[in-house]
Amino acid sequence: MQKLQTVNADTLLYEPLEKPSFVVDGLIPTGLILFCGSQKIGKSWLMLKLCLCVSQGIPLWDMPTREGDVLYLCLEDTFCRIQDRLFRLTDEASGRLHFAVASDKLSDGLIVQLEDYLKEYPDSSLIVIDTLQKVRTASKDNAYASDYGDISLIKDFADRHSLAVVVVHHIRKQNDSDVFNKVSGTTGLTGSADATFVLEQESRASNAAKLYVTGRDTPYQEFKLRFRDCSWELVERKEQEQLAKETIPDILFRLVDFMQGREEWTGTATELLDALGETGTAANVLTKWMNEYRLDFLLENHIRYDFSRRSSGRMIFLAVINDI
């Protein structure tokens, strides 16, 4: 039996360890990335664009890439179809980008094939498997165990070689308020992945889509994309901090402006609305929002919020503080 390998807290606290590296800066870390989208949405076009950028060391949109050899397993395509896509996407490609249209299954030797590929191309930084279903075999295990086992094999390979493996997968047709819940299969897939991407079209007839990104080392992000001339173009990128600010009600920004030049303010919510010149917000809603954002947005803007009940009614106390 192999001895359990442990690290003590003192070592972790003081020993400098290497942070996860990125193949695409701030977007695609080394490890296992699950890239999901509905059928025929254009996942393969985006994967080919990604592979071209990494193999040439050129930015993907506005994000630098780490140049290296790239393997793209196009398991639902032919070389003729790949060639046609290359004709449409680029005038010049790198010899560092390699394609295969057939491979073994995960249970039949895929990992060994990938190991052999790396012996020939040790400077590889990215492998794309398109699609997951093509490398899986039917299993009698329960669905979660099957999903977790398959994805863990690929993740272990990616971690051992410190490269990014992007696995293309599908999403379900059912609606869900959380796009990541639409990933086909069980949480054994998304729970094992280092990052999960979901590409979702605004409508079937639209050329616009959103790319949602979340991961262990990748902050939550949203990308607005447009499909034009067979290529996904970046329209807008929003990171977690910006998205969080967008959820803050506009009236709280006006409240911050209102407190500029004041040390404190006391009164009812109705009186505060009058002072702000606000007519479209109910007093109880304003009170709820101030309480909800008191420890982040208001405090970050040096405003302390307190609330008390008095015989004259519910009173709000606001004070400007500079020692936070």
C-alpha cells in the first residue's frame, strides 16, 4: 500500500508554490476545461480559432496566449471539413497545430495515445477533445460515477503534464436560471472540471451569443460574442467585479453622491427619497437595499448605515467614515 503523502500547514504557509498557469491569460488555465454549448451553435469554429491562436502565440481576442504545440481531436469531422474551415479562418497556419479525426475511447487507450503524442510533441500546451461523447463508452455504473470517472481520467492526465485539455460537450434543452445547470449529464462533470464554459445563443436565428465562464482559478466572466465571417468576434467582456456592480440599484449610487460633503444624515426612508428627488422607489424597498448592500457597496464608499425604530417611526442613520 502506498504511503499517504501529506504537507503540513507551516510548509504551505511559508513555502512559495507555483500558481496555476494560463494558456489563455485570465481565461483558460492548465487543467481540465469543460466547454459546452447546444448542437450546431458554432463550438467547433471557436475551438479552431482557439487552437490557431495558441499554436501561433497570438492573442485570442484581447487575451495573450502561451504558444505551444496544439492537438485538436475533431472526432465528429473529416480532414476535408477541417481544411474548409481553415480556408475560411486564416491565410497562414502554424505547423504546431495538429489534427486527428479518430481516436480510441477513454476505456480503450485514449490516455495512452495522448501520452505517446506528448512524447513526440513535449512542448504541447493545449489539447482539445471534440466531443466528450465520442471518447466515452456505454457504462452500467450509475450516471454520476460514470461522469466522474470519465472526466477524472482526463483531468489527471492534464494535471500530470501541466497543460490545458478542453473537452467539448453539449447542453440540455431545458431552461434553467443558472446556465451551468444546463450542462448535459450529472454534476460529476462540472464538479470535476477546473473550469466550465457555456456558450449560449440569444436565439437560433441570431448571430449573437454569450459565453459564460466559471472555474477554480478563473474568475466568473461573461463574454458577448458575434459570429461573423465564420469567426466568433468579441463584442464585450465583463468580469466578476463589473458584473457585481451592475446588480447594485442605481439609487444607491445617487445616495453616495448625496452624502458627499455631509458628515451624517438622519431621517425616515420617505424623507431620504424626497431629499434624493426619487419618485420611482418605495420607501421599504430603499431600506431593504441599504441593508443588503451596507457591508460592501456602502461601506466601500465610506458610508455607515444604521436603522432603528422610534416612536416617531423607522429612522435611518447615515454617516461618512474615513477610517475603514
